Amino acid sequence: MNFGGAEGFGAKIGQNLAPKSKRAPIFEQWHKCAMREFDFEEDSEKFWNTTKKHLDECSKLTEVDQKLKIEKFNNSDEVKLAILPNLRHQMVEFEDLVLTLGIGKDIRAEMALKNASSKIGVPLKFIGADPMFLDNAELFSKIGTFFPLAISGSDGFFEASVLFQKKYKNIAVFHMRFLYFLKMVLKIQHIDHLWMDNEYSEYELFEYFFEFGTLDQNGITVCQMNMEVHKGTVEQKSEFKNFVHKILADRKYAILKQKFAGGHYRLYFFNFSDEFCVNKFL
């Protein structure tokens, strides 16, 4: 297993990151819409059920699909979203890092992104983690480096919902803290595309993405993110409401697109507070 290092995963990625940026006009439009649409006085159940409507309204009003050229990359049962690099930006010669947490024996979206990026001459580096070694290791190793890990907010052996023989089952697997994985294993400070479908561990990681949260405290930048938020308990829905509230208050990410499938949210975020991300992709 290749654990990368200063001359590995982090050799080019994240060098010369620019300072924080002034927000793009489309972010201001989106943020005003979101602040107007969301009602944080709602109970968590109603908030969960109305999030789709509010995000749909702001996406439609700001026309983010067309203005930002958000592209779709299909897996067998879901869609990942991404903005390809702006080729006028001086940093496009560096590899784009794509980090997938939760592979689920399906790399069609990664392959589609790879094909689209190759057409414009942008190389990609793929890293994937999934606690199920069987099938995932062989499949993901065709495009990048695979780690047999569940990534969450804690270290140790805990139960996780994993895809096993075409069904999701709760199995005790090894979990590694997301921060340790990024800093000590991958040794990276920049992620271009983060794709998270790590079966409820997202709740433990919400605070990572807050302003002055775990990523900011450790100098780690995420430009774009697809996050699946699984339908949970009343308490988890309350955590989700607080997460959305803090995202809006921070004015760091915009939640530009969503899909509601199987009771779960699939959300797409773009980091408008980082000048490197804005210049590279917009």
C-alpha cells in the first residue's frame, strides 16, 4: 500500500495557495436567496423536508448550472457534480486531486470525470477509501490509490453500514479520523474534488467544513464537495439544520445543487471564500 508523503500525494497539490478572496457576485446572489428562503425557526423535521425546495429555488433564481458550468458525472445510481478548471488559470498544470470517501464498488463517475478532464488536458490524481476491500481495491486501483478504511471523526473499530453482496449491512470495520488521514497518511493541504458517501459518518464531519473548523485550523482547503447526507434520527436532523445554518453564517461555501433520493440528500458545495478555488474553477 502506498501511503504517499511529501514527495507523493502532496508534491504539487496545494502549493502556493492564494489568500482568501472577495466573494464572486453569483455567491452574493445565492447567499441572499438562501438567507431569505431558509427558516431556522422551523423544527428540525420540517427543516429537513423543506431544504430541497429552498435549494431548488435558489439554484433556479441564480441560474448556477449555466453560469458556473456545473457538469454531471454519473454513477450507476447517482450523479456527482463538478466544475472543470478554467484553463486560463496559471495553476491548471497541476494535478486535480479527487478524494472519494465511500466507493461502493462503482467508479463510473470518476471515470467520466477523468475522460472530461483529459479532453482539456487536466491530469487527475484519484484517492479512494472504503472499508470493504473486496472488489473496491481491484476496481479503484485501476484509476488511483485505494485505502481499505472507513473515514470518520474517530479512530478504532466501530460498526459501519457497508455494501456487502448488494445489500447494506452493519459490520465492525476500522475507522480512521479524517484529519489524521489527510495530514499523516496523505500529507495534503488541498483537495479539488471531495466526494463523500461514507454512510452517516458525514454527521461527525460537519464541523470540519466550518470557518475556523478542523480543516481551516490545519490549513487544508476543499474547493468542491459532493456530500451525501443520510436520513437520520431527530437528533441528526437537528445537526443537519445547525450545519446548514453555520454554512450560511460562515459565507464560505454555497450549497449550489441538491438531489433528494432514497430519503437522503446529495448536496454539492463550492468554496467561494478561497481565491485559489475561485480563480482555478470559475
